[in-house]
Amino acid sequence: MLPGTLGSLKIVVVDDDPMILTVVGRCLTHFGASVTLCEDAMTGIHAVERMRPDVVLVDLIMPDHDGFFLLRQIKDFEQVHDWRARIVVVTGVRDPDLEHELQQDGLTYLPKPFAPRDLFDAVSQSLEPFSLPEKRLASVPNAV
């Protein structure tokens, strides 16, 4: 992947807001990613199962099945198929406790509204090789 691009990433975006889907899809495509847009959690999980994308952007607040339902479905699929997607939670919910909990689970948190650069940074951050706890351990000098 070239710096400043999202290279050949496959990304699934799940959001019930058609405007968000359109804007996010255009931005990610502009950054070089292959993008699949889904308007609900069930369509999203089917796309994830079919495509096995590199990254999934998940809105938390959706009718019928919410983003938490989708996250559980993705986790179950990952365990059964020994595969892992990077997750970016995109939400209008501004809650420091939720943000902390999501980050502890290795998920990237992107609050709405956001700029295209914020979207790019969140996707890039989700691809970093270490989880938050591993980063903390890596920054501790050896005391031996």
C-alpha cells in the first residue's frame, strides 16, 4: 500500500444513512479502496461472509439489528473461519467510556461528523499491527 492511499484494500461499509454511505464510499474509493456499501446489518454480514474484507466500517445505531449485533456476528464468523477483519466503529454517539471500551477490544472509533482525512486516518489506524494493550507493553522498557 502506498503512503497516502488505501491501496487495494477491500472495505465493507455498513450504515443505514444513504448520505453517509455515498460520501464514505466516494472518499474510500478516492483513496484507492474497493468498497461495498450496505444499508443494514444483515446485508453487512452477508457481504463480510462473501468478501472477507480487510476492513469493516460499522455504524452502531441502526434500525432492526444494530451495530453491536453486527459486531457479534463478525466475531463469530472470524472464530469459525480463522480469519480477522479490522473494524472501524463509525457513530454519532460521543461517549468516552464507549470509545475506551471499543479501543480495549481492538476496534477503531470514528465519531460522526468527520472529515475525509479522519476517515482515512481511522482506516489506516485499524490496520496497525498491534492492539492497544500490546502497544502499551511495547512502549515499556525492559526492566531486566
